[in-house]
Amino acid sequence: MEAKLCPHCRQWLTLKSFRHPLISLLVHVLPVTAIWVAIGVVGFSRLDEMQNPKPYYSEFPNSLKILESRMNWAQSNDGLRIYITGVLTNTSPESWKDAEFDCRFFDSHGAMLDADVGHGYMTILPHDDTAFRVGIIPNATTNEYASFKIFVGNARNAKGWF
């Protein structure tokens, strides 16, 4: 017959004892870990809501429209850049910030030769216009770029904290 208590420390050695290490792990560590995981999930969810509260831009598709735009080439300290400047209008009742611009560049035959996402760090109020500038690092030589298309792919609600 096996001993139920350790002869040295008098610790219970059966699984039915709360002092058994496996039982202690199941009773104490796992619930505490589950609580911390739940707190983390709720905390990150709240953080996301603070950063980008409802309504989302996806509920107002195409509410940010480019009224006019122009492509310019400029030399920077890091090399040649394409700058697209223009005017953006907001047709929705919501304020938006940090617009993401989908920029597509085409050659003289209409084939797409480059694309990038540019960011406009500005806030645009409801039913208002604002100027923007997007900088792009080109992947082809300057004489290959014949035309471009630009539109807003996403934006964040301006009510967000950060």
C-alpha cells in the first residue's frame, strides 16, 4: 500500500488532496490565467473602440471623394519621389481622419506599372473640403509614368482618441 502523506513534510500525495501540485494548478493557476486572458481580450477590444469608434468608414463607402489631383515629381534627400496633391471632399455627416489613398500608376498603353498606398494625416469635417499630399516612392523610371488614378480606400473616425 502507498503512503498518502510524505514521511518528511507531511504533504498529501493523492490526487484528491488540494495540496497535490496538479490539483493546486487546476484550482488556482488555470482560473487566474483565464481571468487575465479575458481581461486582455476586453481591454484590447476597448482600446480598438477608443482608437476607431463607430461609425466606421465602411458604412459610408465613397463618402470621401477626390475633387481634383495632380502628379508631381520631386527630388528628396532619399531620392526621387512622386507627390500627388489634390482636394478631397467629405460628403458624409461624419468627420474622418488619417485617410488611406490607393494610388495606381499607368504607362502610356494603360497598363498598370506601379501601385502604392499613401497616407494623408489630416482631419476632414462633414461636408467640407481639404487639401492633401501623398508621397510615393516610384518603382519605375519617370518617363514610364503616363497617368494615375487615386481614391480613398479607408479612413478612421475623427472621434477616436488617437
